Amino acid sequence: MKRFLAALSGVLLAVSVAVVEPRLAVVVLVLAAVGLWFRIAAVCAVLVVVGLVAVADVDLVVCTAAGLVATTYLLLSATVTAPAGVVPTTIPSVVGALFFSGCAVAVASVPLDLPYAPLAAPVLVLILSALVLLGVAVRRNGSVSTPSTSPATSAEPEPDVKSADEPTTADR
């Protein structure tokens, strides 16, 4: 079933490319088919779609649909060779994909003509994603999870002093 859904989303990925550039749809279809066995081909198929959307003058709805189909294809194709019991499309992954697609549509719908926006947008996305992930990282008891430092990287060196009560090897 996972292979069928991955193949179906690969065909939908090729159809979303065929709307914009029919000749590239064949390339995406071949890459999507090979991507069922080799993950690098699946990534290449999605990169072709991303490149086409970036270069071509496409409608906002087509961009959003292509992004959702590409996300679905990557989720499904990555789990084709996974062990039994791995579920590729969980509720958080679907909600996240729909939420970020909605955010992209909302941002792209705002008619702003700022010359520095292409430079500031990736930085803003990273900052906002970090804030969202920080909110997710809060534990149930309310404390924030922080990465632990190993003794080798800590600022204070460990003292290597033996107490006077410990017998040494010469005393034994």
C-alpha cells in the first residue's frame, strides 16, 4: 500500500509539473518512479519541481499544490523501504504541511514591494521556525529541554585529586 501511495503521489507530482511545463513532466515522472527504490532520485524529482516553480511564472495555487504534492511524495517515498509499522503521514506531518502552505499563501498574497525582502525572508523563516521548535521543546513539567554538555566541553575542568581516605595501589 505504501508503494502504491508513493507511486500515486509521484504521478501527481508529474501532473503538477505538466500544468506548467509538459516536457519536464516526463523527467519528473521517471525520477519519481526511480525514487521508489533510490531516495536520491526522489529528492531530485522534488528539486526539479522546486526549480521549475522558482523559475517559471506560475500561479500561487499551482505553487502551493506542487509543494503539498512534493511533501507528500517525499514522505511516502522515504517509507517505502521502511520496516512494517512505520506510518509516513501522521497527523502532525499533515497539519504541519497544510499550516506552512497556508502561511506561504498568506505571505505571498500580501502585495509588498520591498527590495530587501528576498534577503530577509530566509533569516525570518529560520528565526520563526526556531521559536516554534522552542515552544515544542518545552517538556510536560514546564521546563525547557537544554542540550547537556559533556565533561570534555565544560568550562571547568574536573579535579583529579584523590581523597586521603582512598587507599592507593601501593597501600594494597
